[in-house]
Amino acid sequence: MKQALKEAFPLTLPIMAGYVFLGISFGLLATSQSISALLTVIMSLFIYSGATQFTAVNLLIASFDPIGSFLLAVMVSARHIFYGITMLPIYSQLSGWKKNYAIFALTDETFSLNVATAVPKNVNKNWFYFLTSFLNQSYWVIGTMIGVFLEKIIVFNIEGIEFILVAMFVAIFTEQWLSAEDHKPALLGLGGSLLMLVVFGSTHFMIPAMLFIIISLLIIEPKIRGEESV
């Protein structure tokens, strides 16, 4: 465990910087809308999905609509289906409660970290993937608790605070763009998303866009590999 923590902790520090402030933003937003401090923290413990949690704030204060809420939550988090498929080769090697927790705690940033990291042979993979997931959620929960506390003692103008989530996605995309030599997948993702946005509208474009990107990548991947082998 100690060796796994030694490897995992430094890798999660950039995520900590984002998650703490995102958690603060969520804590401020939720409690400012009269959602209790306890429920706000529970959401970060058991939902643990930034986009869904920010969306849930409006759902909790709106009129009762369980079917609409369910469909919206599925649409917002649909990308995790594809994350899960991608992580099958990695997480299938894990076992026990650590595997179950790693599956539960898979987020955009944890996914990017775990996909990009080659775990050293002397490090237990069960502990490594558990710790990257646990540390990242800890940052989110700590940020939420700080936000709840700050909302009680300081008056903030939080109009537009939910945009911080969009800003973080843009930052992640930019970092991956700068670190990648081949930009075809990124351009495909942008182009496919814009196309599906035009065709299906802002409410229903997420799943069609994901399907379009996955199918397109399956088609062009052999071509990309062929170019790299030349």
C-alpha cells in the first residue's frame, strides 16, 4: 500500500487543484439554494459526479419530476458508459472491494489519469487504482465541505459559478491537445459533437455524439496504426 500511495499521490496533485475548487463551487451553490449542508456532502460522497451534482441542484428545487430527472442524469453521465468500456482491460485485473470502489469512483479526470499511467511492476495495481480514485474523491469531498462552511460565513455572488465545470473540461482538453502528437481523434471528437449538437439539439446530443465518436475511431484506428508503422 505504501508504495502504491507513493506512486499515486503525486499523480493526483493536479487533479486536487481542480477538484478542491470545483467542490467549493458545488458546496457554495447547493447550500445557497437552501439544500442542507448534510445532503450537500452526502451528494459528493454517493453521487460523486460533478456535472450531475450541479444539475441536481436545480432538480432538487424544481417541481417533482422523477422520470425527467432520471433521463437528465443518464444523459449528463452517459460518457461514463464509454469510459467503463475503455477501462475493462485494466479493471478486469483487479479484485474485491477495491475493484468495486474504483468502478464507482471513475470520473473524467481519474479516467484520464489511469489510462495514461503505466503502473510500475513493483506496485500493487489493486491499491494503485483504488488510491487514485480515493484520493481524487477525497479532494472533491473536502472542497464541498469547505464550500458549505464558506457559504455560512461569507456572502458570495455565485451567479455563473457552475461554469467552472466547463472551464475544467476545456483545461483538460487543452492539456491533452498539447501533449498529443496526433490531433485527429481530438478533431474528430470536436467535429462529431458539433454535428450531433446541430442535428439533435443541446438536450439530446450527448449519446449520439459518443456513439459517433466511438464508431468513427473504430474505423480510423487501423488507418492511424498503419501510418505509424510506415
